[in-house]
Amino acid sequence: MTPPRREDAFLVFAQRADARVDIDAWDAHAMRFFATRIGLTADKRYIAGEAAPRTDEVTFVVAAYGAPPGVRQVFARPCEAGDYALAEAADARAGGTGLALLARRCGMVWLVAREASPDPIALRLATIMASVLLGPILDCPANELFGVKTARAKIGNLA
């Protein structure tokens, strides 16, 4: 699989320094705070003591309560200068919320592929990931950088 272009994905900045997915913890978090179940289409377990991956591709199944499930691809990689520049431009456009500073503290970025515009499943997955990974979400087409609270409101507006 080829990673999507930034323009075709939500970018989730992550304070984690690797691409490890603890699906059991992420799913428990998703159920508790977002009434959503998430899972992987293929097992991505890593052996203790094994070097954590710096890049990865994962396919998630996302099932929000009361909505049909969907599948979305996610690609993790180290942050690039262009990621930070886009986050800073979006933050400046919003009047300087400080989220670009948070993005700068993140060493990884996860690209959540969109299948449509709007894509409520991709947005929900990006929101869950931002909540777990403690970073903001960048919506490149909208030139908008936002946190979990705003993302939750966006999800509500799409419902």
C-alpha cells in the first residue's frame, strides 16, 4: 500500500516515538470515550524487546455505536518539516491556538486515509488516535489544525 498524500488524509500528530499500536488499549479508550469499537484487520503485535517500528501501515475496522462499520488505512511515519510547516500555517490562520507548538513536540505523524469528503469514519478514527497519541489533527484541505474537543464537535455535526 502507498501512503496517501497529505491532502487525502487527516494527519494525527503523535507524541509516541514509534509506530506501535496497542490495539487492546486503543479499543478500550475508543469504547469508553467515543462509543466506538476499533480493531485491526491483521495482527500487528510486536515482541517485547524487539525494536519498535518507525513506520508502519495498519488497516483499522471502525464501528461507532448505531452506525455501520467501516475500514480505513492508516500510515505512520516520522514527522517531516513540511508537516510542521502546514500545522504552523493552519494554526496562524486560526489566530494562534498553540496547537502548532503541540505538533512540534510530536515526533511521529499518522496519516488516516479518507475515502470521501466528508468522511465521518476517518474523522472518528483520527479523533480516537489523537486522544490516545496526545497530538492535534491537521486537516490539510481545510487548512485547519484542531484538537480532540473540536474533532468531537465535527463528528457530532456530521451525524
